[in-house]
Amino acid sequence: MVKKVPPASEEEWSEDELPIEPGGDLLWSLRGMPYTAATAAADVIDNSIAARAQNVWIISHSATNPLDSYIAFVDDGHGMSEAELHEAMNFGSRDPRSDRAKGDLGRFGLGMKTASLSQGTRLTVWSKKTGHDAAIRQMDLERQRKRGMAVSRRAQRESDQSALEDAGRLSGISSKSSGTIVLWSGLDVLLEVDREETVAPDQGGEGLSSHVRLMNKKVTEIIEHAQCVFHRFLGPIGSQPKRLTLARVFDDGTVHRCVAWDPFLNSKAHKDLPVERPPQQEVLRGKPGNATVQPVILPHESGVPVETLTSLSLSNRNMNSLQGFYVYREERLIVVGDWLRLYPPEIHYSLGRIALFLGNDKESDKVWSIKVNKDSVEIPDAARQELLRIAKSTRKRSNDVFRRTGQERNKGTEGSKTAVPLWNQRRVDLEGERFLQFKINRSHPLIKAIAKEPQRLGTLLSAIEGSIPYDAIRNLMTDGDKLSEASDPAVALAHLKDVTQMLATEDEKPCDTLHRLSKDVAPYSGAAFAVAVGLLQAELGCKRPRKTEH
């Protein structure tokens, strides 16, 4: 019988195990995480929400020397004691395998540190918990040593200490019983400067102006991204009240409160709009990673006020690029409008949006492949077919609303029946399969006119070239329907006979003409007419051309 050996505790190592500590260079390596200023800021705000903050203030300041500039994130959450703050400054301070509390948006214990240091070389955190004194910890990449990492109990630079005081005063957090300030400084990445760069005295004004503009641009991006990813916290959703206020505070104390984005027209202001909300569905029901899915079909633009239509887009993305899945993790948006490689985007599906709600438990994070920077998911194989079905149904309904409403609008403005099409679409059965075909409408007024005045054939050809229904073809192909290049063989054979007679030369036999067409002239040289060519060769008694030997 094999005797079981109990596992060693965290304090014990076997004789074969040699403990190591990460060197200071690890921090420089972690700066390679794929953060932007906006996504890094969202990671910091995640912690504010987990701390049950009701307010988050964003404060920025541009100094003459850009490396003395800062951005501060201040919240009125429950704060941290000195011991808790020290633990929070450790990398991997939380075991990613452990369960998270409801509302906790973290997983790896890395977010605040890796996100902050991706933008600057110094991270300073001031925090106060009810019943405890305020505490400070600072991590300065410039002061790290190769022998290991360390944090300071105070802000080592006068500019950082001054920034903490300004942030506390402008937000009012210094007088509250609890709260936290996360200060970014040494903003080499965010302000796109070299760490060794200095601003010469006689160039200070010019340098300041340049960095002020860039700072304002980056802070604006941070605000817009936060309004997007935290929109379910920033505004009331159904019976759920507003849970967070996000505001930018300027140097003079002016406060600009942010407005929640409303990608699904959920607010009371839009309750009269004809938004379609099919019943919620579940994927992976009863399995690890189970999720709730809510499809939404937005109304056609013709029935939406201009200001509402504008609000459905983002500053850097239009309506068409925002169709598809919106993936939330514990109500925090992590994927904004994407078909998750199930389908490509098409204009006819721009009204279809699908909310996918994931939990924050370790099983969900593993099944959906949540990464440290929380900007993507991977569809598990077990959920693919179900999501494909929901996506296809939503796209079909979006297409119906897009096309029907557009046709009704055109009909109403023109005050007459639908315009005569140059192309007709029809379904045919070929060899037991259903195909789609696009045919020229032979009753079109222009075609009837050409029959009387053949010299104007160029006008007809220009109309045909300019009206090929590319959107309809792409739309049908995206949905998996098959297209037929030509008519059935009998129709194609009759057509080919006429063409052979029309294009024959005086010194050419019919078989030679047919051979020339099938070899050199489109479309008769392609697969669409291959069967018809063979049938006509047999009917004319043509000898098959010999294959050239190579």
C-alpha cells in the first residue's frame, strides 16, 4: 500500500526546490502588455467598482516637463488599510484560481499595476479605510534594482506628493472617511516621450502646448471609453438604478459629469421607439461558463431622431461597425460590437446587436478565455452552434427591418409603386439543390427602348454595369445560400446556339467557332457553360480537340 505524502505548506520547500524572487527588470517586461491609455484606465476603474465606490473622479495636470505631468483616479470606495494596500501592490496579489465576490471585476491580481505602469514609470496609491489612517505606497521603475522589486511608504518626488494633495483637494476625498487615489506619473508612454527627454527653458512654452494637447486627447479617450464599457453602471438599466458617477475635474475645480452610452436604447428616454427585444436565452445551460443572451433589433434609422441615431455610434466607430455581440463580464463591457468570427459585418445587419452576459467565476473566465487586459473572449466549442443560431436569427430579423423599412420609406416619398428593377432575383432547383439567380428584367423600359433603337445599346450596358446588386449578392452568400452562375443546361444550350451563330466567321465551321468560344471567350469558357458546350458539341458532331502533350 502506497503511503500518501501530505503536500508541503507555502512556507516549506523540499531539498530539491530552490525558491527565487522576481528581479526588478520584471516590471519593465510587464510594460509590454497590450494596453492603451483608455483600456489601462478602465482596469483602474474596475477596482473602484469592486470597492463599491459611488463616485470616480479623473484629474489630470500637464507640467512644463511632461514627465512631471500626471493623471489621478480618485474614488470614494471602502479604501484599504496599510496592510491591505501593501498586499495590493504585490504582483499576483490574488490567486486567479479563487472565486471572486459578486461585483468584483478582477481575476489575476495584476490589473492596477500592469495597467498603470504601461503608461508611466511611477505608480503612487494613497488609500484610507474607515477607522484607519491614510497610507501611501509608491512603485517607481527608475528606482528598481536588479536584485528585486520594492515599494516606498511615501511619494519620493515632490511633484508626486503635490499631485496627491491636489487630487485630494479637488475631489474632496481627503475629508471623507474612506477612498483611494491612484496616481500615474512619469507618463513616458502616454505622452509619447523618451524617458531621458527634458524640455529646454527657452522651448518650454512650445513643449507645454504640445503635451497639453496630447494629454487632453488621451484623457478624452479615457472618458469616452469609460462611458462605453461602464455604461450599465453609469445609468439606470430597467429596474436597476444608477450605481456610479464618473466625472472629470479640471484644475480650476470645474466638474464635467459623464453620460452613459446606451447601445441598446434601454433608457426611459427611448421607451417609445420600436426596439425589438426577443426573449432572453441561455447558452451552456447547467454547464461551466453558462451565459445569458439578449438579442436586440434596433429600429430603422428613418424612425429614429437624429440625435438618438448619433448617440448609437462612438466617436471612432459608426453604426455599421458596431453590429454583433456585446460581451459583458459582471456587467462590465469587454467586447464592443463584434460577430466573434461567426460572421462578417454587412450593412443590412447593422441593426442587430446581441448582449452576452458572463459571470466572474473562475469557470466562466476559463471557458471564455478571459485575458488580463479583459478585451477579448473566445467562443467555447460547446457554445458555438447555439450562438451561431442566435446570431443568424438576429441577422435575419435585422435584414428584414433594414430592407422593409427602407422600401416603405421610398414608397412613401415617391408616392407610387416600387421602382421597376433592372435585376430580378429568383430561386431555382438544379439537380435537386436550391440555388439563387440574378436575371436581367427583360421588361425593363430601357431594354424595350433598345429593341427599337439598337444604336443606343451602350446606354443599356452602362445601366447594367452600374446596377449589379453587389449588396444583395454578398448578403445572400453570407447567409450560406448558393448562387447559380447560369440557367439550367437546356436554357444555356439554346443560348449558346444563338451565340455560336452570331459570332461565327465566314471561313469558320460551327465546331471551330464553338471551340474558340469555349476556350477564349467569357462566360462560355467558364464552368457555368461547360455542360452546355458538351451538349452542343455532341449535337453538332464535333470531334473533341486533342490535348497538347507537354
